[in-house]
Amino acid sequence: MRRYEVETRDFVAVIVDELLYTETDEWVRVENGKARIGITDYAQKMLKDIVGVELPEKGSRVKRGDSVAILESVKTVAEVYSPVTGTIVEVNERLLEEPELLNKDPYGDGWIFAVELSDPGELEDLMSHERYAEKIRK
Amino acid sequence: MAARSIPLEDLHRSIGASFGEFAGWKVPMSYTSTLEEHMAVRKDVGVFDISHMGRVAVKGPDALDLLEKIYTKKISKTKTGFLSGPTLALNTHARVKDDEMLYRISDDEWLLVPNAAAREAMIRHLKSVALQESYSVEVIDHTSDYSMLAIQGPRAIHVMEKLSKDAASLKPLEFQVNVTLGTARVFLVSRSGWTGEDGFEVWARHGDARKLLEELVSRYGVKPAGIAARDTLRIEAGFVLGGHEYGEDPTVFPCAVSLRYGLGAIDWSKKGYIGEPALRACRREGARWVRVGIVMKKKHARVIPRQGTKVVVEGIDVGWVTSGTFSPVIGRGVAQAYVDSRYALIGETIEVHVRGRLYEAKISEFPLVPLPSK
């Protein structure tokens, strides 16, 4: 896994290859039939100080584009959208007590949920790290 | 219209500020993290650049008469060399134009610090009342002449002891002019602030403010803190802000009595100021709304009731949140709200309506966290 620094308007954001990205600043890691999802370093730097998280229920069905989690930061509140259709098979309950993991380690311990994919074809609509870098670059 | 820059913007950028807009000014929002900056002020010491606030002088033989006509406190009781403590300027509906402190330089020379959003309106108001009453007084806007820094937190006094013995010996609300702080020569230093902590506020020419800020940060380890932390600190402390807890529109904001400002901001024995008849009428009728604190219950600790959130009791809307945030000190969502006086029972459980759900919270007295007593 390689990390790249991208200069955005207000700060330097880290992106990682091997991940796919959304227009709404989520990342997706594909793990044999499953998609693990979190928010990007750019997103956490925009939100700053995340102090609360509402997570989806394990076992619930989601469609691509559904709002599935809520991030409460000191500054504002943000929704996290599922980039794929399927069943939520894992949620990161550590975030309930340690929401700061989203700020400290957005691509690692700050993951939010994982979806078992109904339609792996949807992944083709996501962005590569190069395209995402273009989107957030100043 | 582009936001107005504060004079030391480049210095703030070099020490890591990210900027945002507030009341038409481009101001440092935060440097590292709002939570860290907040805790530095509560446990150690932080410094804010508050140059976006107004700095106005009122001078002339009738200066005191003008101020008595405008503010709800007996301004004549303020001693020379002291700040008045918070007081309110009202409109004729007894709604608040601004909350301010006044500095008595001498009998006929006063300074005041309007909030950024109210500065122009307050200058116009002061001038028009002076004209109407034929007062001999000058109102001078010094906002761009000085920068203003606030050094706040329990260690502020120890830092000040190193910079100036004289300034460190100031009593609460006392000020001195023409003081040397370390290598900076500053116009004014006062023992005051807006965080609920002990601290000092400084007016200085920009070059001296730059020297002072650099010295505070690099030599004394004072943490730069942004306006986002300033807001979370004032919410915990129970201090009010225009556009949130007060404003001039009587269809939006309750009468000033409902603020329960305390701190002697309103002196009921005082007569003859603008808004007094309406204020007494509100008091006679009894307050319909009461400003109270709200603290989320433990099981919903991380829910933040933000401005506009409804307050609910037994399914009835009984009030609305005016400011809300996450308190890093107690680890809960906290807020200020106006609640119908029949339901504004300190210590009782209410609910807040956040994203379509009701969450339990408690009505609490200010301050919402323990603060040092003055």
C-alpha cells in the first residue's frame, strides 16, 4: 500500500492506492466479495474533531447511495453514504466510544462498515486514487 | 464582498491556522484541533487573536451621559482603570443590540469592544443618540489601529508574571495602559476574557501584537486557539452571542429579561436608558421564555443538539436550542436553549429532537462545567 500527499485548497490530504473512492469522499477496500468503507483523509480534515458516530445495524440491507452512518463533529454533522448495494456484515463499534479514530486513522482503525456486495459491477463506477486526487487537488 | 482580513493573518497561517469566515471577517478557526485548543484553555493556557472584534473610543464631556442612555448597567459605578463587566445595549423592544464591556480611561474617555457583527450598527447607534440628545461627544472607530489578543487559562497568570509584574498584579476587570509585555510595548492590558477562565486581553499596535504573539507561542508555549474553540468555551461558560441567544428582531428573539444574563448586566434601579420601558413591561408580564443550559444524558452523550433543535416535553414543543456543541470537559453534547418558563425546571429531564428522533437530556444551570470562581 502506498500513500500519496495531495495539496488541496486548505491542507495536504493523504490518499492511498489500492482503494476506490467516491464523489462524497468515502473510500472502499474490496476484500473477496466484501467492501469495507470509511471516509478519506480529506473528509476527516474537512470535518475535523469528530466526536460522535451513529452506525447502521448489522444485517441491514442497503442500496447504493443510501445514507447509512452519521458523523457528528464539533463543526458540523455529516452523512456517510454506502457506495454499493448489499448487506451490512460488519460495523466498527469501536467508533462509538472512540470516534477520534476517524481523525487519527481514517484508512485503518477508523473504517466504518463493511457490505457484502450484491452487484460487484457497481465497483466499476468508483474512482481510482488518481482520479480522486484530481478531484480534491486545489 | 470579500471577508476582511485580520492584520496578523500571515503569522497565523505560519503557525498552522485554518481560516473561516465570521461576521464578515476571515479569522483563524483552529490550528491543531478545536478539542485540544479548548482543553488547553481549561487546563493550561491558550491565546486567541480577537482583532475581528470592534475597538471604539467614546470621548468628550458628555461621554458618560451617552453611555448611561444606551446601556442597562449603571456605567457611572465603573471605576477609572476598570472594565464595567458585561452589559447590554437594547433597542426600544427590549431586544439586545449587543453585549459589551466598557473601559473607563477617565471621566470623559471610554473604550468599548462591540462584537464584530454589531460594530457598525453600534457606532451608528452611539452617534445618532449623541446627535439626538445634543451630547458633546466623539465616537472614534479604532478597530483597524490595534490588534487584540486574549490570553486565557489557569496558566495565563504565570505567563503574565514573566512578561510584566504590573500587568500580572491586575485585579479582575482592571486594566492598565502603555505597558511593556516582554519585548512588546502594548497600548492596553486588562484582566478579562470570554472563556470563563482567568486571563488577560491586550490591545496593541500590529507590530507589537506580532512580537507578543510570537513570544507567547514560541517562548512560553501558549497554545494558539481559534474561534471554534472560543465558541465551544463560551457555550460551556453560559455566555451569550448575537444571532444565537440574542438579536434585535422581537419576532425571533425573546425579551432581554429571558437571557437571565446575571453578572449585574441589568441594573433594575437604573432609569432612563433606551429600551427600559419595554424591558420593565416584559418583567411585569413575566418571562415567557427562559434561557437554560442543556446537557445530554450519558446514553446519548455524543448527540449534539445544534442551533434550531426543538426541545420537547411529553410530545409538546417547549423551546429551541440557540447554540450547541460537544463539551470536551464533560464529554457530552451541551447546549443553550430558550425553554417555555413553565417547563424550564433546572435538573429535570427534557428531550431534544435531533434528526427525527428524541434524545433525553437534562436542563442545567450555567456554567455547564466547573469554572474557577472570580
